Amino acid sequence: MTHTTDPSEIPFERLPDGFAERVEAPPEPATPRPAATLVLMRRADPRGDGLEVLLVRRVRSTGFVPGAWVFPGGRVDRSDGGETLLDLLAPSSAATTPGCPDDYLVAAIREAFEETGILVARDAQGIRVPTAAADTEIDQWRERLLAGESTFLELLRKENLRMDRTALGYIAHWITPEPEPRRYDTRFLAAAVPASTEARIHEVEISHESWLSPEVALERHAAGELPMVFPTVKTLEALRPFDTPEAVLDHFREMEIPATRPRLVRTPTGIGIRMPDEE
């Protein structure tokens, strides 16, 4: 008999360290904390089509999905919802990200900058901000942020920058299953960046980075080379049909994004995911 891989199951050997041991829900599940993820997208070829996304690998000492390949992101800080900081999220219209609160957008942009050095923002002339990998001054700003010597608001105000809402799209909303001791209510944003964009990772939190097409990333995951968790896999599957970042943003712009509340189940060969409509 021929056995096929269940796309809703990840074999034990492809899961991040310790993930398989956390399947049964505790009597009192942890309350999900607000979090935001940013899927950074670029064209594989500046002169043609081909979509690549940035994946980063969490260090093994991290408390949440250690060793997993994920998209940049993290918790929503209280400061992300401050009026002064929200004023620097331009333009004021929310047409590009309907249904996603503004503090999640700020958190996604801030966390991606801290982890990768890529800042989705523009200066007063509308020019894209260079990356930390390409600009020494931007790299120094990031180092001060990571050291707690400055704030994200200070960076934006002193450099006269505005976060670029028009580069963003709201593409998914996942709530961590109850068995996880750390649970997050995570909004997934996507951002289009230039084809030449390179990352400079924050090595305290990230051990590796790679720009890959969704198809190649899924193939390497299936081969056991890139351990991932379900939201990352499902997001890559959703992006697989598209050839450019612009096509992704156009597709999701008018969509209503529901909250996904999966349940984890143990199978003989791995960990499966069950959606509410499959129960």
C-alpha cells in the first residue's frame, strides 16, 4: 500500500525541539498574548517574477518554538499602541490592512527591524529606508534599540521617518493551541521590500536566515531540513500560488481574515492539526 503525507500532520523529526511533548491541554490554559509577525517578501529576480520570503531560525535557547524556522515577529508592546507612535504610521487610511489593529502593525514593523535590520518605512521624501545591512547609521540605531539605549519612537522622530502602511497586507490570524505554555494571539502581516533587500540578523534571538520561495521552503521542510510549526507551514502554502509580492498584497487586500484556533492531536507518526470545522 502506498502512504501519502498528510498535509495537516508534521512528522516528529520535522518538529522543533520539545514541541511534540506539549499536546494535551492543561486544566487552565494560558491566556494568549498579543503578537505580530511580518512576512517580508521580495522578487527573486528584479527584472521578472518569482516570490521569495525571509525565514529566520530561532535560537535553541528561546522559550517559544526553539530551533524552528519562522517569520520575524514578536509580542505587541504597550508602547506600540501609543498615540504618538501611531501618528507615524502612514497613511492614515486603514484600507490596506482592514481588520488588523494598528498596534499590531507597529509591532510587526518594529520586531522585524530588530530581528532582521529591515525597516518598512520611508523618509520625508518618500524614499525607502535602507536596511541595517546596507547603512551604518541604521545599523547603529538598531544596536541602540536592542541595547535599550533608545526607543523605536526616537528613531522614527529623529530620522523623520514614517512607517509604510502601503507596503503591508494582513494575511492571517492564528491563536496558539491550548497545550502550549506560552500562547499568542498573532496577526500575520506581509510586506513587499525591494528585490535587493538583505537581512542582518539579531544573533541573540536568530541563528540563521534564508530567502526562499514558498515552494522551496515547503520542499525543504518536507525533507526534514527546516523544522517549522503549523502557522508557518500554512502561511507558506497560502503564498505558494503567487509570483510577486504585489500579487500577494492584491489578493489579501479585500479579504476578511478570521481567527484560526487549531487543536493539536498526536498521531502514530507525528503531530496533527485539526481546525474547528474539521471537528
